Amino acid sequence: MVQALAHSNLAWQESETVEILGSYKKLMLAGVGLDDMDVRLVLTNGTAKAQIAPKAICKTRKPLDAALKTPRALWEFQGFRLNYGCKVPGFKHDAYPNH
């Protein structure tokens, strides 16, 4: 996944500071629109940040499907794309019921 993201056309802001992630409810960058997707890679030697505008989410995230190796992870990832109005051929909503 990290290699696929690295080869994407996202504009990364890199820092040698390792960011401490708080609650997912507070992961917003100053100046980023509420509809933008905030992408953060936190590694042992630094942090990289990028944003994906809503109109680019479908195009940017589809190539990342190949990086996911388990069917459930792929299903979750594709379901998230559907929430943004992306077309995901062959997606089955009931493949992993939540009960």
C-alpha cells in the first residue's frame, strides 16, 4: 500500500517528525476542506501527509485495490469508495455482514 501511494500523483508534505495520531474524529489539517480526504503515513522515521479532493477520490483510490491482499480488507476499501460515489464493478454489499 505504501509503495502504491508513493507512486501516486499525490502532493506529499514530508516531515522527520513522527506524528502522534489522536482520535480519528480530530484528524484534520488546517486549511483542508471538510470534504477532502486526509491521507497520513506515519512511519518510525517521519510522517507524510497528502489530501485527495472529492472529485479525485475514485481515480486515486482504485489503483490501490491491488495492494490489499485479504478479501475482507479489499471489501472494506471498496465499500468506502462506494460511499464517495465511485463505481466498483462486482462489489457485493452483503459479502461480510456486520453481525
